[in-house]
Amino acid sequence: MKSSRLLLLGFLIPSAFAQWIVNDPINTVINTGIQSAQIANHVEVLRQWAAQLENLNRQIRQLEDQLAEQRRIREVLGNPTAAGAQMVLDKLAPAELARTYGETLQAVRRLADATASLRRTADGIYGALENRTALGREFTRQPGTYRRYAAVDQQAENLGRVYDDTAARQTALQTDLAATLASLKTATTQAEVDKLNVKVAALNGQLAVIAAQRRDETDKLTAQQIQNENQAAKERQDLLEKQIADERQSLDAANAWQRSLRITAGNYGRP
């Protein structure tokens, strides 16, 4: 009987111990702290995202305001880029940028007339060269000799025509440029400033083209004059060498003639 009670007690004791729960306070505190830190970090990340989104929305609103302002400017003044291009094409005569004044150097040389050059007086500055000697008698000139001088005269006249043709255009451009600069000072919007700056650049470009073409014509005149002087120097050197060669050849011929003579007491003769 006593043994049966001990056996029953042996079966009851393990089941009673199995129902007990083990609780570690330190572990619980650590786990709770980690979870709290994770939750706080997540909240901070969400707060940063919200601030970034708000900043992005602010930038988008600013861009929308700028676009609306640009639309209002274009409604009042038009597209400055398109308006500037149209201004250059329609108002400032693009053909003037590619226009040439006067004749080319080849045309000037081809049109050079030696006879006309002899009669040229440059509006009374020079006297005409007549085909008469100091005795008042006429003589025939060689026109080819004077063609080089006629080319210089023709280029000088061409330069004068270029200056005359560009004078009125230059005055008009300078007047327009002055008026544009005055308008630029009173411009109230950036679009208007951009359009006026385009116009100023185009006007300065056309003035530069005119100045460059005038310089080109002056350079042509100088180049032709230098060529004439160079040719004259060559001809002087050629004449000098020919004179020296003529003297040597004449001296050689005289020496040969003297050596061929036979002189005796009564007469002399050639063999």
C-alpha cells in the first residue's frame, strides 16, 4: 500500500514541475529596449521622408510659378527667342550681312583702261597726260606700259564707291543702334531685354561687316600699289643689267675688231 502511494507521487511531481513558467527580467528589458529603438529610428526615417517630400513639393510649386510667369511674359511680349530671330530676319535685312560693295580685285584689273588712266584727273587734283611732246607734236604711246597704273587708279575709284555706298547704310545702322541702346535702359522685363540684346548684336555685326569690307578695299589698293612698285624695281634692275651686258658685249666686239686689224708702215687692213 505504501509502495503504491510512492508510485503515484512519482507520477504527479513531474507534471507539477512542467507547469511552471521561467521568466528572465533582464532579457525582457533588453528586448523591450531594442524594439523601442527600432520604433524610434523608423519614426525618424518617416519624418525625414516627409521633410524631403515637402521640400520637393515646394520646388515643384516654385517651378510652376516660374512657368506661369513665363507664359504671362510670352502672352504680353511674345517668345523672346522666336521674336529675336524674327527681328533679325525681318527687321534688320539679313541680306545686308552678305552684301558685297564694289568690284573684286580681278574685275578691277580686267576693267583697267590705260588710256582712261592717262586722262584721269581725280576731280581736278591731277592734270591730264596728253600725247604731245614739249614741242607740241603728237606721238604714239604704248598702252600696255600704263595698265599697271590704270589698275591702281581703278582700285582707288572702287574704294571711293565702296565708301560712298556704305556711308548711308552705316549712318542708318548707328542711328538704329543708338535708339536700341536707349530702349534697353528702360526695358522692364527680361524678355524685352533679351530681344533688344539680339538686335544690338545684329546691328554691331552689320557695322563690323561694313568696316571689314572697307578695310578689304583699302588692302587691295595697297597690294596693287606694292605690286607696281615691285615690278618697277624689277624693271630698273633689268635695265641696269642689260646696260652692263650691252657695254660688255660692245667692248668685246671692239676688242675683236682691233685684234683683226693688221697695221704696217704704209697702210693697214684686215686679213
